[in-house]
Amino acid sequence: MKQEVLPFKVKKSSSKITPRAGLVLVDRIAKSLGVIGSLQRLLGHLKMRNRGYRADEKVMDLVRLLVAGGKALSDLKELRADKALMGSLNREAIMSCSTASEFLSQFDENDIQNLSQIVGDAASGTVLLSRRDTATMDADATFIQADKKNAQMSYHGETGYYPMLGFIAETQGCLLGEFRDGNASPASGALGFLKEMVNRLPVNIVRKRVRSDSAWFNHEVTDWCEEEGIEFAITGEMNIHMREVIRAIAEDKWEVFGEVHDEKVAESVYSFEHGSRACRVIVLREPMRQLPLFGDEYKYRAIITNMNWEKHRLVKWHRERATSENWIKELKGGFGLEDLPSNKFQSNSAYMQIVMLAYNLINALKVLSLPGEYSSCTIKTLRFRLINIAGLWVKHAREFFLKIAASTRIVKLVGMILKEPFKLCRT
């Protein structure tokens, strides 16, 4: 069989060409949201020597790595070889893998808390600039499997970590993340986590709402929400008291829910044993697919709430909290949260905050700067369309230019964002 060879040869170019020209947008958004200044102010002490990289440069190097699609600290060598990228960032060099590892090992609990605050400020700043007055807080825990020396065994028999993550549904920003051992319970510290989320909301928020699964089903959360005027909808546990409430619902109170006629909905009132206030409870029931030998012939699900919405509307709204699983998936698969770099708990905790910062900066880019067609794009799609595009860094007549090899529309869009990043801000 005749073999054909492609009619060209491959050679190394001496031109300053980058395959990641879109990364300049991430830096522009970070500066506009005040992230760079906050990193310098709160983490500047982590620069151990007079020479070398500043703390904000190190954090942003990791952010760029994650946004560009790097999966390990060793991938920094690809950025270090990108002379055009360094030119566009006004940098002489990008930090090495060993420098990154050393940097992460310097973080103590106070440093991680400061970094977490910067992450939260990026998310709340996005809400503020988008001019919203309602914030729906969705919180959920996720398991990260990791064969690390200090990783703890989870309840399902794997070693790893069990961080808690809190999002603002209206903008999809990650407001708060807490790195936890694999044996941690999702229910532990629920009220403290919620309070910190609320404290991080911007001042323009008038209506505050929280949705959660049964991990936050406790009277401390509901009582505090009532006191603070926060609306909530929380999945209820099928405990003895809840079952008594459900059995007391008269048969004629059950209504058909949605298009599935065998799924019905009703409501009643539920009181915690030690709670100070009773809660409205919305109950869904559907026949068991297989008749049980003992117990009820129906499967029940309950939602406790202090909201006065019509029950069909409230159930559908509460179910929308499942969307947070997509945001967590984006953090883990899209930004590399599931690829933890260290055997040290504190280093991995700091790394998670940097992952969240990368996620929030891209989210701010989508919410505040890009046209609406980009709002549902994953980072994978954005890399293909906007981030990993070719650019040539040149100097001409004492001026520097980043010449982008893309459509005229993309070139204009990049130029507009660099000039006025929030001009396209949408409500």
C-alpha cells in the first residue's frame, strides 16, 4: 500500500506565539474585581525573599494553569515556555512546579481564611455588579477520592476529602468552600457555614433564600433563618415525627402533582422537638414500585419551609437546587478540584480555594462581560472558543500588540473586554 506523507515539515518558531491568548481576559477580570489588590494585601507576607515572585503572581499563575486546562502542577512548564503569554502579562517568567508546591505548603489556617475571603468577594462582587437584589444560597458536600497519606476513610469505604461548597444560584458563583476530611459529616457545622455565606452576600441583596438537602434539616438552621428573615426550603428527614405528620394528612388533601398522576402533593405543619417555631411542610408521595412486605405502600419526600409560595411552585423551585451538582462537576472535572496536588491537608485546602477562585473569575467573565450566548458555556467550551486561541506578541513602533488568530467578532470582543470589562453587564 502506498503511504503518503503530508507535504510540509515541522520546525520550531522563534516568534512569540501563544496558544492561550484568551488568558489575558482572566487577568483583566481579576484586576477589575479587586482580586489582585486583595491578594497583595492579604497574602503578601508569603513572599519569603526579596527576589522572586509575589504571592499574587503565584496565585494567578495557578489560576491561569487551571483555566487553560492544566491538571497537575507539573503542567506549569507549558506556561513557562510560553514567551508570548509572559509578554502579555508583563512578566519575565512563570513560576516553576517546585515553587508552586513550596508556595502551597506555606499556607496556614489564617492564610487559607484570607484566601477564602478573596474567593467569596469575587462571587459577591459579581452579584453586586449584576445588580440583583435576590440571592438563593445552595450548599452541598462532595466527595473527592484521594489516595493521600492523611486522607480519611469516608462512610462509603473510600479514602479522600469531603468539602462543603456553597453557591449563589442566580449567578452560579461559589461563595464559600470549606475543605474537610473524608470522614466529616455533611451536617456538621451547618449553621456556622450558613452564617458565613450570609455574611459574604453584598449589601444590595434584599431577599435571601437558602435551599438544602436533609443534611441541614435541624432546628438551629430553621430558627436562625426565621430570626434573620431568610426564606428556606430544606429536604426533611423521614423520622418518626415526620411520619406521624404525614399519616395525619387526610386522603382528600392529596393533589396530583405535575403530569405524573400517581405522584401527589399535600401540606401540613412540622415542629422540631427542640425548635422554637413550627414549619410548613410540603409532602410528595408516589406508590412503591414494588409492594413492601412491611410498612407504607407509598414513598414519601418532604420539604420544610417558611415560604408562602403555592406548593407546586415551591417543590419545583426546591428541585432546582440539583443544578448545583453541575457547578460542583465543573469545579471537579473542569477546573481540576478532583486532582489534589499534595499529601498535606493545608496545601490541598489552599489549592481548593485557588480552584474556586479560577472558577469564580470565569463565572464573572460569563455573567458580567460576555454576551448571553456564553452564559451556559462550560469551561471546556470556553477554552475552545475563547481561551485557548492563538496569539502573536509583537513590538512595533514602540508599541506592543497581541495579534489574535480568530474571527473578527472574537477579536473585537476580546478588545472590548480588555478596555471596559463590565460594559456588557446584563441584568
